[in-house]
Amino acid sequence: MHTLPRIHDAGPLAGKRVLVRADFNVPVVDGVVIDSTRISKNLRTIKWLVAQGAKVGVISHIESAGKTLEPIVPLLSAAVPVTFCRGLDLFSRTLATTDTGRIVLLENVRLLDGEMTNDPGLARLLAATADIFVNDAFSVSHRMHASVVGIAAHIPSYAGLQFEAEYKALSAALTPEHPFVFMLGGAKFDTKVPLVQKFLELADTVFVGGALAHNFFRAAGYDIGHSLVAEGSFNEKELLKNGKLFLPVDVIAETTDGSKQTRVTIPEALRSDEKIVDNGPKTVAQLIALAHAAKLVVWNGPLGAYEFGYKHYTLDLARGLSECALDGVKTILGGGDTVAAIKELDIEHTFTHVSTAGGAMLEFLEKGTLPGIEALVQN
């Protein structure tokens, strides 16, 4: 594992221009932020830098309709005074002359030519705005973008507080305490099968649920009806022989004739006119029992088609893991729908770590590093 350069190691920061790569890619509806979790996480680093007397410039991207960071400004302003700049030249001039105790926010960095292609020229321009670079956007550090990896080639660069917290927490899964239970749900089997292969070596139990399980059911010879499945061959039959692999023992089947009737069944009894939309109660009960006996649980991805309302058993699993966490089991959770479930239940505080990263979390667990980490270490 790498030793990250940390902002606490940067020396005196009073009067220095510090450029922070944050992740303010939050959902915005009708100009209003509807989930400010990522903002509050990054504010820890921003407020710490302001307290050190630094001149703080902040850059981020956003993908919500309108692609503007303007709706973020009121939330930031509630914590620290903000100057919002729509252009890079104005941002650079403002940061150079701004008073300490105030931050300068640049408009969506993905509107700049060369951001997503990691253009060296843009990286130099961004780096020229500051004396020090701080990457606090672990959640986008799997991207080879100018604002993530390019800047670090030009000025001293450090990990922010949220970045460091993510790195430390997720690293626990790579050198785990045992018994260790790894739970993976959601879809996109082709991108997640390397994780299954890796954690069959690292963990004591690897649960594969959600739509990911359908490929294994098909490989076992079951009729999976109209269930979502990844096409191609991924060595599923060989993986099925591994005694650590745990698949759902019951599922929720929905008819595809338009009536959308549902029933609980075992996977091998699915009818050809049905599709699997969720895992079932016996599966959740067994997972919770395994978790109670574990020292470490890592969970990413829902058990059902969460976006279509099939979240009952994902919520049940979240409740059960919360009880395990309160009993002392180390619990690390991540993934958009997983985090949505625990936020709906208001139990986020009970877990050891809740990651704001989605794809970055999975890539880090698979590879043990990210382009954003490598950029900081090489700097």
C-alpha cells in the first residue's frame, strides 16, 4: 500500500494559494441540491485549509441538468464566504487577490477544453493558479482527467481529509481481519467479475446478489426467464465450484405479462415468463447471520432493482448490518443505491465507513490503487 502525502505534511499554509479538487457532483432538481452529502464531506478539508490561513480555490465537476455549480454556492456560503467565477482567468486573478477566510469556486471544470482528455496545457493552467494542490475527490480519482491527475505533475500535491479517510477505510478490505464477508450486488457483471475473483481469495465468504447473480444461475443450468443478464462467458462455471461463493437462496420473481405479479421462489424454480427483481427474505437472514459472526463486512450494490422500487430487502439488509455495526463488527459500505438505502433509514452514523465513491471504490478494491493516488505518490 502507498503512503499518501497528507495536507498535514504540507507545512505552513498561511497566505498560500491552495487549489482543492472537490467532488460537488450532487443531484440538483429545479436549481436545488437534493443531497448535499458530498459537499459536507469536502467541507471538512476546505474549512481546515481556511483555518490555516490559506487562500482556497475549489474546482469540481457536476453532471446535473444545466451542468453548473451555481446551485452549490448557497450551501458553501452557509459554511464559508464564497466568490463564484465562471472563467479560469477570472478564477486565477480572484484567487491571487482574495482575502483569507474566503474561498473561490470555479464553474464546472468539465466545461474547460481538455479536462476529460487530461490535456497537459490545461493541467499547467490550473496548476498555475496555486502554490499547492489538494485532491479531496477520491470518488473521481479513477478518472484520468486534468483536474485529477494532471495538476499533480506541476505543483506540490497532497490528499485531503476526505480522500485520506476513504483510502484508509477501503484499504482495510485489502488486508482484512477474519472472518471477512464481502457482499456485492447491483448489475454490470462484466465489470465486477474481477472483484468476485479477487475477493474469493481474500474473503471467507463472497456473496454475489442482485442482477450479478443471474449469470451464475444461468451457468448452473437454471431457467432465468427474462432476468437481466450480462452476455458473454466469464468463467462462471469454474467460479461456482468455489466453496466461498454464496448466491441468493431465494428471489422475488415478477411476471412479464404486464400484470407484474410477484412471488418468492427459489432460483431454480423460476418460470420462463418471469424475471428476478430482488433477492428474498431467507437470503437476507443468512447474510445477516454471517455478518454477525464476522469481524469485517464490505458491501457494495443493492439486492434488487432499486430504481424500480424493489428495495425492501436491500433496506432489510441495511438494518441488519447496522445492528452488526453497533455490536462491533467493522462495516464498510458504498455504491449509490446502497448509500441511498442507509440514508433513507437514517443509519449512516452506525457504520464504520460509508464511501461517497461508486466506480472509484470498486476500482480501488480491485486494483489497490487509482490514477489519482498514483499522481499524488509520484508527485
